[in-house]
Amino acid sequence: MTFLLVVAFFLAVTVVPIMIGARVVGAEKTGFGSAVIALILLSVLSVAIEHMVSNNLLAFLVSVAGGAAILSGVLGTTFLKGLAVSFIVVAVQFVVLLMFAGALMGAAS
């Protein structure tokens, strides 16, 4: 049961925000499969940047541009809308994590 809760939380924090962002910007592909593929490619990009780029500012810029390009390609939208999806994902993840932290704090007291 705990494993299923962890998997559900992982999906809620990683895949669902991509799906939400894709729907908000009007992307062609907004389904679960496209979001999972985008997540996998974004993870690969992150690992590649970590190993290949030592300058933090350059790593950030390459990550932003590469992430937006990946999201636009996988979700079937423009580069700028891919960038918007990226910002929406971060915002949704931040809210979900705040809610989770609040629930933990409430349970602890």
C-alpha cells in the first residue's frame, strides 16, 4: 500500500504538471504517454548537462532552452509554449509540495 502511495505521489508531482501545462498552452499532445516521454527526455537532458557543462549559468541557460525544445517537440507546440509549460510545471510542483509539507506539519503536531 505504501508503495502505491509513493508511486501516486511521484506521478502527481512529475507527470501530471506536464499534462496540465500542455493543456493550458493548447498543445497537440496532452496525454499521459506524451508527458512520461517528455519527463524521461528532460531527465536525460539534466544528466547530460550535469556531466558536460561545468559553468552554472551556462548549465541553467542550456537547461532552459533544451527543456523548452524537448517540451515543444514532444507535446507538439511552439518553443515559447514549451517554455510556458516549463514554468507551469514548476508552479504546480511548488504548490503540490507546499501542500504536502503542510500536511506533514499538520500530522506532526
